Amino acid sequence: MNDAAPRPRYDFAAAEPRWQAEWDRRGCFAAADVPAGNKPKYYVLEMFPYPSGKIHMGHVRNYTLGDVVARYKRARGFDVMHPMGWDAFGLPAENAARERGVHPGKWTYDNIAAMRAELKRMGLSLDWAREFATCDAAYYGKQQKLFLDMLAAGLVERKESWVNWDPVDGTVLANEQVIDGRGWRSGALVEKKKLSQWFLSITKYAEELLAGLDGLDRWPERVKLMQANWIGRSEGARLRFAMAEPVDGIADVEVFTTRPDTLFGMSFLAVAPEHPLAVAAAARDPKVAEFLAEARRMGTSEAAIEAAEKKGIDTGLLVRHPFIQGATFPVWVANFVLMEYGTGALFGCPAHDARDLEFARKYALPVLPVVLPKGADAAHFAIGAEAFTDDGTVINSDFLNGLDVVAAKRAAIARLEADGAGQGVVNWRLRDWGVSRQRYWGCPIPVIHCEACGIVPVPATELPVKLPEDVDFSRPGNPLDHHPTWKHVTCPSCGAAARRETDTFDTFVDSSWYFARFCSPGAEAPTDRKAVDHWLPVDQYIGGIEHAILHLLYSRFFSRAMTATGHLSVAEPFAGLFTQGMVLHESYRGADGRWLYPDEVDHEADGSARHRETGEAVTVGRVEAMSKSKRNTVDPGAIIERFGADTARWFILSDNPPDREMEWTESGVNGAFRFTQRLYRLAEAVAEIAPGDVPETFSPAARSLRQATHRTIAGVTEALDSFAFNVAVARIHEFANVLADAERHAAEPGMGWARREAAEVVTRLVAPMIPHLAEEMRHLLFPAGSGLVAEQDWPVADSALVAADRLTIAVQVLGKLRGTISVAPDAAESDILAAAAAEPNVARSLEGKRIVKRIYVPGRIVNFVVA
RNA sequence: GCGGGUGUGGCGGAACGGUAGACGCGGCGGACUCAAAAUCCGCUUCUGGCGACAGAGUGUCGGUUCGAGUCCGACCACCCGCACCA
């Protein structure tokens, strides 16, 4: 099967485009913005792709899963919306421009055309009329409107801040986009830089975003957990330590702590290297200045590598303790204190914090225990190598003595508040979302900087602020910034010469509301309220786990912000979320160590592999995520060409549960291909039977086939409802075996009718998964025509046929299986117990033993407990 | 370190607390064929037995139960996420 394309009986190459055209012609998958009917709505959405130019197997898996859901729900009577679009802004287009001189717009739209053609070959039940790309001015202009509305609503801020600067991409990254100290896209070590940036106030919704997770009962637990951790709520106190002597006008240092109960165990105060007090200390002490410079050089990445190494320097400054009259403590600058968290300053209590202890040991700072473990002896308790962080009784702490940790926290906060030295607060790990990017290929931020008026929004009538076409990529930096004319405008407020904002939005902004735009892609406003109120939330969203935090959190924020500005009325955009697993493949290396593509490799029967052309031995490497660098990729286009879209879809669904990683294998594809052909042959055989009325009588084999048919309906329905597509596939396989077997009884009464019923039902059951073959089979069965499978309702199982005629009851003795008996469904318990005890093998096991207990679970099992 | 998940044949995986291994892949044997491909039929957890059967078996150890892959506790391994979060 390696070289020659299979010569199939079912000619998928002719059939697939034919049915795709037919669906298109009949408008099978069109939805209305505001439907007139009263069918329940169902919005199925897969995460829209970045138009790289080619689809990959991850896309195929994602869109196949979504298509099964969409087609199934449609058959179940829902009015389904299933749109597709393009997440089309982003850096690769600019890189193409720099490397090959092609305009980012042309590059992007060419890629979209190529990918659209590939997706169409998959036979997805998409409403293509809703398609848009985020780089369409018709889309991003509406996004600018959303931004201006958020600005007016106080949900946008411009602030000077330390940012993550990606030196390779030459742009700012959000915290979420920094992974292990490196840029998420470039992989470059991220530097710290101070810049003026636009921020969306996601922190205003921290509480809501956290609380909202509880209501998302159709989201994976782990995604919710990841978001909860990211939002990072912690309760504690903020308190001010007065400087013993003010420095540069700084009179006190504010600190956040979750352990105000341990304030009496304090031995030092530590601030981040970027903290104003550290900067002030550096101005007075060259050694501190040197320490700060070193900390900056190390950046986040080096710090991560040397995570264990805690370093600090004593500034020589002192702070007063809020509770202990006259006591002062040294102020240190420490590399483990993060400016981004809390207040960028902390008080160190080494006895009860692992980090503080490590720091105190290194610099010989005092360690005073103030919490005594339960049952420990106060006279002999001391802190050794490990800090004590559990609950206990507070000691050495004046008015807190004798309290437990919880009560002591409360008492300490009460005292701080009474003294005006601090207050109880909730602190969040979540930062505001910096959205400014110094890039061309993004949505322009619609504001104007005026000397006199400051920040002036672009008037709504002047939207969209379009990207200029004539841009120069020969210089590094932001092409919008050095465009000769684009940024020079007059101030809308005072008419003076002013400067247009040249930053563009982070592309995650684009993907934070596209699902809403799909509801009314032609609307004049960003959303048509009737349409979004009808369609949102998305009933089933499907995509990769890699978006568990970034995209999904931003979208949840956007829904709230858009609701606050009157564009929507749902807080949660995605009622159901399904995260699919990655597609993996074996990797191969040639003798010279080069990675080889799967189609350069032939497998031998003994499991070894060799190079197809040279014949040299090939090392079979790990099964891992498909990646260009490992060359372990399989091109979906080539698979569809050789085997058809249905085969690709069937294999992807059959291999394993969809939330797990799946391995793409040649043998698996072959198996799927064989099965599609087999189904077609079964339908062909049945198509020879003339349709007729329901017969008077059915032979036992015919009745048994009908039972199998209806049990398969029940089984497949249950499997599809629970996303167990691999189980649905298995049920279909079983049923195909039964249907093939029925050919032996072809001449029996009722069998012809039963086989036609079986074949007709199976077309509808497989239609969500392999829609083209389903249509072809239906066409075989009804050559004169009777509508498309895509237009049929889901079959309904006849409960009388699903129920069994005879029950097989397992019989156990002391929990061990000794035999089975067959009984009538309405048999009396006493008769069943008697039959069970009489079963020869069971009888032998019971011989000479006394039965002390008889357990009968109706319809399932008998268990004799013997002495 | 913290949090979460997963451990079932050669492989992917099934299994409301009730006949473990459905279904598929691979393998073995057979039919058809001059032959091959395709197709069809059968076998395929391990051990013993010609066989009927018997014993063992779902990462390890224990517990609950008439009965545990499934529930509970401890541990081991692997995977994922977060990670100096005060």
C-alpha cells in the first residue's frame, strides 16, 4: 500500500467532491443570524486556525471532532451554527515580508485561500458564509470600536511599567506569553524594559473570573485549575513599615504578607531589585548599585536556572516594627523578591518560611520561632534545617501569644487596622493585560497622542483605522513608526498636529471575541445584540490544551468587558469546552543522524526500518508530537488524496479517546480505509434487495439482526453524547460484523427487510463521522433519491428491540465465576437461583458446601456465598 | 517544591461496584488464487491440561464489600501545569 494508491471499489475521489458540492448547493449547513424557527440552538466552534498556509494533523483532528458534534446535533434536531474563520494577524506574515519581500496581507490571504481549499476537502459541515479573517478591516475596525468603548468605560489604562521585552521579535510580551523566561514564539531570553503601554484591566475581573469557574461544569477540571492558579488569589494583609530615617522622600515601605501572625518573628525586610527603595539605596551605595545591575543582567531566565541561589545585599537602611516599640530591622535587596507580585517587598520571618530561612542562614540573620507545633515543648523547640509552616500555637508574640495561626492572623490584622498601619487584603497573582505590540501586522490601536490634549480617541466615524499598504520592511523596528505619513494626523479635539499611536494589539485580542462576531459577521456594530443573545454562549468549544490559560482567560475577560459596554449579555463565552490531545508520530533518523520524513521510510516485517531509496538502516525514534524540526509530520492533503477524507476522519476518531494523545500510524490509516470499503460493500449487497413493506414474520436471525440494529443505535448515541467517539466506532464495527454475518441467512423470512433497515440506519449512524460515504451508501439504497443523509433525523432505537429476549446471568461461587445461565427476562428470582445452582459447573463447585447466602442482582449476576 | 492526571494483553484501548480484555491494529493458521494483492473464516492475556476445566491476572501493599480495574488509605512510576507568589 506504500507506493500505489489503493484501487477501491468505493471511489472516494469522485464521491467526496460530489457530495461536498451537493451539501453546498442545498445549503445544508447555513444558519441564520436570528433564526425564525423554534428549534433549540447549538453553537459548535473549534479554535480558528492561524493561516500558516497548510493544515496539519492537529487541525484535522480538531475540525473532525467539531464536525462530528455539529452533524450529530443537527441530526438530533438542533439548529446548529458551525462557523470557520482565520486568526490572521501575527508575526510570521511580517517575517515572510522581511525574508521574501511579499506583503504580509498578500501572504496571509494566499495562505487562507490554500487552507480553505484543504479544509473544504475534509467535508466539514461549516457555514462558510460566516467566514472572516481577523486582518479584514471589516473585523478589526469593530475591534477598535470595542477598545474605545472599553476605554470610555474605564477598562483600559496606559501606564509606564516594566515589560517583558523579546529582543528577537522586537516586541513586548504579556506575562502569559513568557514561558520559562523565554518568548512563547521566538524562544528568545526575555529582558526587562520600562515602557509606556496600553493595558486592559483584566484584574478588575479577577474575583469574577475566579468565581465564574465554579459554574463551568462542562469544562475539564484541569483547565479550571490552571486558570485558578493563574489568577492566584491569596488572602493576607498589606502593612507599612516606617523607615527609621526617610530616604529620598520615601518614608515607609509597604509589604504584602499572608502570614501577619508571624510578624513578631521578623528578622529582616527585603525588597525587589526594581523597588524604588532599592533604587534609592543604590544611589547612595555603589555596592547596592552593582547588585542591582547584576540582577538586571541575570534577567528572568538566568534567575530561573539558578533558582536555588538566593542572593541579597544589606542596604544599611532600617525600618521600624509596627508592633514592637523601638525595634528596627535591616532592609535588604534580594533577588528572589518579585516586583510584579504584591508590593515588591516582603518582611522575612525565617522560622516559618522556607525561602526566608534559606536567606537568613546564608546571611546569618536571626531565626526566631513564633509558632509552636502542636504538642511541641516550648522550652526546647528550635528551627533546624526546615522552616515550620503548619498550624500551631503562637509564642514570643506579645498580644498574639496562645492563639492558633488563624486567630492570630485575624488579631494581627485587627491591630494593624486599628493602628492605621495596614489592612486585611486579597492579593492577586493576575496582572493587567499589556496589549501594545510594536508590530505592523496587527490591529492598530485607535488613539491619537496630542501635545495639548493628551490621549485622544479616534472618533467612531473615522473607524476603521486602517493599516497603510505601503510599508517598508527593510529597516528593523516597527514599520508603522517609520512610515513617512501614516502617523502624522491632526488632533480630533484641538486640530493641532498630533501623532497616531503606532502600536498594534496583541493578536490574542483578535481571538478574544471572534466567537461573538461569528454570530453576525456582517453587522454594522461589533455585534448584533439579537444574534449574540440568541447564539451565545458557545455550546461546545473544541481546541488544544495549550490555550488553557491565555486564550480562554482573555476570552472570558472580553465577554465580561463586552457585556459591561453593552455588546453582549453573557459572562461566560464557552459553556462547554473540550480539549483534544495532540497527534504524535514515530520519528526517524538516517545513518548520518538526519531526521527523515515518514514517507522516506519503509517498515520491515521484523519492526526495523530502512530508507526507501537508499535502503540503508533507519533508527526508529520516539513517538512524539508532530513537528517540523523532527520531520515526523504527515501531510493531511496527501492522506486525503490517497485515502479520502472519510478515511482520515474515521482513523482519527477510532484510534483512542479524543482528549488523549493519538499516534498517527500507516497501519491505522490502512485499517480505517479497509473499513470504509467494507461498509460500502455491505451497502452494495443490501442495495440489491428490493424495498418492501414490513413483513409479517421475522426469522430468529432476522429478529436478532433487528435487535442488533436498535442496540447499535442506543450504543452509538450514548457514545457520541459522551465524546467517546472511539467507542462509537467500535459499536459500528461490531454492527458491521453482524450485518455481514446476516448475509448467510439472506433467504430467511424478514431478513431482506431487516438488512435494509440495518443498512439504512447505519448510514445515519456513521454520517457524523464519515459523511461522504454515508451519502454514497444512502444513494445506493435509494437510487431514486430520498434526500441527503445530512438532512435526516437521528435514528430512534425501538426499546422493545433493545431489551433482551433472554438474559445471560453470570453465576459466581464466593465471587468466582463458575458459569452462566440463560433465563427469561421475567423469570422469578427463585427459579433463577435454582437454575444457577443446577448449572453443572456451579453444582460441582457447590458440592459438599453449605450455602450461607444467595445474592441475586437482577439481570446480572448470582453469587453463592458458601461456608 | 505545590497542584492535577494516568497506570488494563505485543500495541491503541473497552468495561452503571457484577462474566476483565468489547472493537481495532499487529501476529498466527486456513479458504479463494497458477501465484500475489484484495476479500472471507478461525485463533490470539499468562500458566497447566488433548479436552471439559483449573489456577493466576488491571503499577505495588493494605482496607471496605457477597463481589473491586472501578470505592478508601499508603506507596511506586510516568505525564502535564505552575513554580523564589511573600
